[in-house]
Amino acid sequence: MRTTFQDDLDLLEATLQEEGSLVLRALRGSINALDQRDHELADEVIAFDDDVDARYIAIEEGIQSLLARQTPVASDLRLVLAILHVNLHLERIGDYCVTVAKLSKLVPEVNPGPRFVEGFEEMGSRCEEMIRVALASFQNRDLAGAESLVDLDELVDRANRRIVERILDLGGDPAMREYGLRMVVVSRALERIGDHAVDIGEQIAYLLTAEFREFTDASHPAPREA
């Protein structure tokens, strides 16, 4: 019976890592679609979300079945709960990738300059790094790796602030204003992807220490850039 239980847990973890790989692919696709204004690629990212959702549903159903058949001990129950929460965060990240892809199809034909492309590429690359670190930390039960997500997230937040400042400097042309408004939403979506990666890190810490704690205090203002 115990062997079957462990096999079920291993399958859930493997499916979670698959979902993570799909999310990384969706994120890269959405950034490329935005940078290249590639509507066909954007449509592929949007359709690809069905694959992410399929993994999400498989994990949800697998957990329900597992808990219906087994009574996990404390450490195993923490793992099941961590998988449940990480699964949700990955699915939400996938949704934000769809948001970026959809907005890439709606931007007007303007030329805001290379700084915007570079800024979104930086944010996308930072978010990719955070997701990879989060997935590896979960797989390897690496507390230090999970905690490192806070510093990585600050880099995403700084990039977000720079992009918003650039948007505020855009001219008064109506098409440029429309571009700026849509890019605010894109930047916010990428910033939220970083936040979800930090949330995954918090679940890893809970799994390893049996104590849930937030890595950052939302009541404190973000540190100012030097």
C-alpha cells in the first residue's frame, strides 16, 4: 500500500514539473510574440494554455483521488498541500502568459523605440529564471534556492518600474498612449509572474520546515534603487 502511495506522489511531482516546463515554453512564446509582433505565435501561446490546464486538472484530480484512498502522515500531507498550491501558481502564471500574448495582438503600429523591447525581454528572462529556480528548488528540496527568489523578484520589480517610467515619458499621440496603456498591463502581468514564483518558494519553505512564512512583508515599502 505504501509503495502505491509513494508512486502516486512521484507521479504528481512529475506532472507538476511537466506543467512547469509548459509554462516556461508559454512565457518565452508570449515574450517573443510581443517583441516580434507575431500574431500567429501569440495564437499558439493562447491555444497552448489548454495543455497547461490539462496538467493542472490532472494534478487536482490526482490529489483528490490520493486523499480519498490514503491518509498521509504529516510530512506527506505537507507535500500534497505544497503540490496543490504550486499547481495553482503555475496555472496562474500560464494565464498571465495568455494575457501577454493577447495584448501583443492589440498593440497599435507604433515605434516606441528599442528600450521597450529590451525592457520586456529583460523582465521575461528574469521571470524565466525565477520559474526555473522555483521548479529546481522544489525538485531538490532546496531551501536556499527557494529563498533566493526574493532577490530575483526585486530585479523583476526594478525592471517593471523602469518600464512604467518609460511609458510615462511617451508622447501625447493617441496611438502611443494606447500602446502605453496596454504595455502597463503587460508589465504588470510579468511582475505578477515573479510574485507567483516567490509564492512557490514559500510553499517549498513550508514543505521543508513545517512553518509557513511570507518571504517579504507587504506592509513595508519596496527598497529604493540606488
